[in-house]
Amino acid sequence: MPLITLDNISVRFSQKSVLDEISTTIHNNEKIALIGRNGEGKTTLMRLLAGVIDADDGLLHRKNNTTISYLQQTPPKGSNEKLFDIVAKGLGVKGDLLVNYQNALTNNMLDEAAKIQQKIDDNNAWDLIPIINSALEKFELNPEHTLEQLSGGWRRRVMLAKAMIAKPSILLLDEPTNHMDITAILGLEKQLQNYVGTIILISHDREFVANVCHKVFDLDRGKLSVFDCGYHEYIKRKDEQLNALMLEQKRFDKKLAQEEVWIRQGIKARRTRNEGRVRALKKMRLELSNRRAIRGKAKIQTLDKEMVSKIIFEIEKISYSIGNLNLVNEFSSLILKGDKIGIIGGNGVGKSTFIKLLLGELKQTQGKIKRSKNCQIAYFDQTHEQLNLEQKAMDFVSGGRERIDIGGKSKHIIGYLRNFLFTAEQCRSPIKMLSGGEKNRLLLAKILSQESNLLVLDEPTNDLDVETLELLEEMLSDYKGTLLLISHDRKFINNVVTSTIVFEGNGIIEYYVGNYDDYLLQKKETITQKIQKTSTPKQQTFSKTKPKVNSDKLLSKIDDYENKIKAIHLVMADEDFYKQEQNKIDKTLNDLKETEEKLNQAYKNWELLEC
């Protein structure tokens, strides 16, 4: 039996259908990616599933004893509540008892503490303390810290720990990786891969989605389509659908043009027998107005490349500290005209500080930075400027003008914003009508309309939909100026940058040629070389015969494990797989998990043999 059944569900806001008669089922142990453009209603669907809002029409049925945890898109505001208490509340009544007991002791309310202690004893709630500490440890959280002490990425970890601690039947995650660094994302990825239960997530991180989910809910103009496949196969099928749609639209446009010629003849159209044809034409016009906008092709304005010198930044042994915190330690590098540099590292290690040092907004404690005199900078800051929510979207970008200069040519502001997937109606609407991702897209449209030869983007991908990400990738790839990009999105970095600056922590910064995958490969080679150099003579005199035999056996095992995993995936891909008895489904999933663990261990053993 499904955990949740949706039957002709509709949700409307201001007479507009956000969800339009959607029907589907959600089963145990499914890992589902919810994908769609910004503003299509993904968060609305999540809130509906979580029980935060009700449907206007249709039926939603939840199986008895189905538990749901919901991580919302917007992180909570800072408070002086301890992280232990926040995560404990994820366990419900028993967790609340532990929190109330500690609060009573802190406030010297001993009688109240004694009463609560008795309830804790009766409910065996003391046993939950190690579970809470373990959940905090998984996300590297200090139980004594308070929420107001943490940045957005760390607050995200706290709310994830709270959502996951009770191991709910269904875990709803709305942009779980926002503001998190790559190391934290990889850790979360592993946790979700091993999670026993159903996961439905919204994420702009395509690599994360591909590694976690094996099913896709596609939301488009209020309609929900279900794809029983992983993310990469989904993209392939969507491309095929889009190609077919474009062919159909060409035929439609040709017929519509013919009908418009006919209606302009006037007299013929007014005959009674032609009224049906007139109604059909009106329907075609409506269909055209509701057509989904195809992704545009915008270009970033680049100033004359001859205006800027070949060297953009010459960095010579710079250091920067805040108190005892060393963020940059004697770093040297050259950043040249046309470089596209990705800047990666953990939260709080100094990436944004480094950008401010380069731009002269902060002064290094030692060393020198020589800057090109003719740099024209366009800067997208992760904190963003404050938006006037009552202002029209088009006026925010154009400054109230109907036309703006793009690449030396005058262009209507609506035409420009169409390239960023905004409709004419959205352009003329106040900003408050846009979703979080659409507001982010609008900010990018404004920044990228400015002439520049140095583009600085600090976390530009948060809350963006996949189509906008791909559009931004194309624009940055075509950009002729210099790019400095801070991002935790692995695929985005891989597709855009040509070199990488990595913040290792404690002020240590390394420069690597290539993208994120190239950096990982070079780092692995460096570690291997260090292991080989530090190997003792005794280790070097080991017989080569035995490892050769072991490696042959190990390769055979790896092949066996990989083939078994492929076979299990084929079984799970069958549309009737989740219609079986639950014990059969669980047995298959457990078998998959055990085989994957054996394969991972075999890989580790192989790496040891190689070293």
C-alpha cells in the first residue's frame, strides 16, 4: 500500500492553478527528485505533502502511522537555543521532556525538574541522549553552541539533523545543500544514500540529485509527470520530449498562421457555419499564450578586451588574519585575463574574504596585490542587495527604462528578461510575486546586464532551477572576460572553470589547473606520491607475488559486486517492483545495501594494494 496517494489534487493561489489535477502514489523506500522551473509549485507540493497546507480540490490519503519530517527551504533565524535542544525536539514528546528537564535545572526550578525526571524515567527517554549526540556528531555540530552563532550552511546542518533523527517514513527536503560546503554535501549524500525510508527532495545540485535519487517527479505548469529512472536518464528523455514538442509547435504555428489569415477575411468568419472554426482559433490563441517559454540565449556584456592588461591580479605572499584565526597564509598567484577560476573550500575558511582582498575591500596584513587599472567589475554577492518587493521586476533590472544597452545594442527590457525565462507578465509584476529562485534569477539578470571584464560570482547557484543553471553555464562559458566563481556545486564548477583555488583551512590555499574533478585527481596523485615516499624499506621488500594473487582475486570480486548491483537495479526498475509484498521489497533493498558496502570496501582494499 502506498504511503501517500494523491488523487486529482489542485491548489490555487489568487485564482491561478499552481497544482492542476495531479495524481500519483508515493511508496516506501523511494528516493524521488522533485524537478521544475522556479515558481512552478515545487515548494507548494512539498508543503501539501507535509500537511502544512490543504488542497483546494482532490483527495490526499496518508497511510496510517506514516511519519513525515519536512526541511523547509528558508533556514531559521538565529536564536539562543542550544543545538542539542533543537535536534532533541525532532524526537517529539520524549525529546521535549529532555529539553524541559535541562531548562528547569538551568532556571533552578527543582520541583519542576523532579516531575519531568519521573516522566523521563517512565518513558525511557534517557536512552535518547546518545542518539541525539550521534546525530549532532554526524553533522559535526557542537551541542553547546547556539543557532545565532552559526552561518546559513551550519544552520542547514542543524535542521537536517533535527529532520532525520527520528527516522521518519518520509523525509521532505527543500534545497538541503544550500550554503553547505562540498565536504558537508558529500557527507549528506552518503547519509541519504543509506537512509532507510522515502526521500523527496528539491535541489539545484545536479550531481547530488543524480547520486541520491532513482525516480523523478517533473512539475511543469501545474502538471506532474513521473519518470521511473535516475536523473541522467530523465534528462535524456526530457530532451527527446522537447525535440518532439518543438516539431509539434512548428506544425501548430503554421496552422495558426493560416487561420489568422482566414479570420482577417472577415465576412467568411461571421457565417454561422464557421462559428466553430472561430472558437477553435480562439482556443489556439490561448494555447499559444500558455506555451512554455523555451530557454533563451543571453550573453554577458564584455568590455573591449584591449582595455585591460594581461595580468588582472598579481598576488605576492599575502596573509590575512582575524584575531588568532588565520584565513590566508603567504599565498602567491597570478590571475590572468580570460582566466575562469573556481574557488572552493569549507564554510568559514575565508573564500569571500579572499575576494574582498582582491577587490580592495579589505587590506591584507602582509604581502602585495597588484591590480589591473582598467578592471570593470560586475559582482554578485551571496548576501544580495535588498529587493523592493513592490517594484516591478523589469524596473529593478533596467532602472525604470524600457530599453537597455546589451553588447552595444539597444534591447527592450522584456526581451532581455525573456532570455532568463521570465514571461512578459512576470516582468510587469511586482517582485513579491516571484518565488525565491526567481528572485535570485532576477538579481543575476541585473548583474549580468552590466558591462564588465571581471565577473565575480559568490554562490550564484542557490535556489536556481536546472534550466537556469544550464543557461548560466552557457553564458559563463561564452564570457570573454575574467571570472572568479565561489560555488559548492560540483557539476557547475566542472562545466565552467579552467583552474581551481582550494582553501584547505588554517590559511593554506592551493592552486590547481583544471576543474573540480581535475583537482580531485591531482590531489589523489599527490597523496599517493607522499605515501610512496614515506614507505619504509621493509614495506618495499615485500614479495610481489602475493599482492598479485590478491589483486586478481580482488578484481574478480569487484566485477562480481558491480554485476550484482546492476542486476538488482534492473529488478528495481521494473514498474511492478513496488507493488510486491513489503518483506520482498525490503529484502531486495537490504541486499543492495550490503553489496554496495562490500563493493566500497573492495575499492578501499584495491587502493591499498595500489599504494
